[in-house]
Amino acid sequence: MSQEFVAAEVDKIIKSKEFEYPQNMAMAAAWILGNLKGINLKVFDVSSSSSLADFYVLASASNSTQANSMADAISANLRRNGMKFISKEGVSGSDWILLDGGDIIVHIFQESARDVYELESVWTEAKQVKIPNDYYFSSEDAEAAENATDKKGRDFF
């Protein structure tokens, strides 16, 4: 998946009238996590129960390399769209990466650590936001379109 494809999809989500700020940023983060093969994605609207953030985004990664790639992609794409990250924790070999964007906080766990921390149990009163199914992986149509175009935008097929 090219960076240009990711940037274009993230821009669509952020500029969509479906989500207002900061939910648009949370949903863009969820899309990135899903398309980088994150599992057990959850977005919680904690705006009425937390003073720390409005949305918490959770995902699990299979290994630390995948988790770091997810964190890097979220940081780069949301920063490009105006989000300033206050803090990044756990990016050097931890089993839990936390990206604090002020209005959203993203938690990326390695699968083995997710059950240990049980963050979902902390937010039992929070509304869970539905994540569209197409956020979990690139659609076949999008992948075919991306693969049919070279770096200069020429269609081969």
C-alpha cells in the first residue's frame, strides 16, 4: 500500500461531512490501523466521561515492527492534517504504544499485552463508535486501481 494511497484515503475521511472534528481524526486513525492489518479495533467516544480526550482508539498488532509502522503512519498522516501530538510513548520496543493527540489518544498493543491491561473495562460507560467494515482492509477495487497505476499516474491496464 503506497503512502499516496493512504494519504488520499485519510484525507477523504478527515474532509468527509460524516464526521466532525475530532471524530474525523479518530476514524482516520482507525482506518490506518485497519489497513495496516491491526486487529480488534475499537473507537470509544469518551467526551462526556474523560477530561483527557474526546476519543480513544485501540488496536492490536502482531509484533513490535507492525505496531511501530502503525504509529508512524498515524503520526505522519494526522500531523499532515493539522493534529499536533503531545506525546508518543512506548515506541522503543514496548508492548504498548500510546499516541496522545490531545483530542484523541491512540493505543496500539501487541496482541499478548492487550488482555493484561484490559483498557476496555475502564470505559464501560463510554459509547463505542461503529467502525465501517471497509476500514479493516483495502477493498479489492482500491487495491486493483492502485496496482494498475504506476508512480507517474499512467494506467497500464
